[in-house]
Amino acid sequence: MTLRKIQIVKSIHNQIGLPKNKSTETVETLIEIIKKTLASGEDILISNFGKFCVRGKKERKGRNPATGDDLMLEPRRVVTFRCSGRLRDKINSN
């Protein structure tokens, strides 16, 4: 099962008691902060959870899967996630 944004909103509403509109606003604000930070090239470290890192990929050779033609893939940035030791232990203890 995949955890969806609406489920996070409902969980905040139930656990903290914020109204649903405030819970939605909180989640949306957090997501916007994360997107802006990553877009600026900065990493995000959330203690006891993990680290989101922006990495650069160089130009490289690729292949069009439909035609089989060779092509050059443009350089780009990707986001990677590395979980913390505590999160890894919690995942593996279940």
C-alpha cells in the first residue's frame, strides 16, 4: 500500500486535532519548502528519518528503446534518498 498525501492530512487531523483545512495547508507548505530547497540544489536532512540529496548526472550515451537509435542524454540533476540508521533499523525490525 502506498501512503498518499490525503492519508497524511487525515493522520495529522486525527493525531494533533488540527482542522482538516489547516492540516492540508501544513502538508502543502511542507511539500513546497522541500521542493524549493531541492530545486535550489540544497540537501534536506530530517533527523532520525533520512537525507534527500541533489546529485548531478553527466551527459552520457543512451539508446531510444523504440527505435534502437543511439543518442546523447543531457546532463541533469536527480534527487536521491538515504535513510537514517534508526529508520533502517525500524524497517528491518518488522
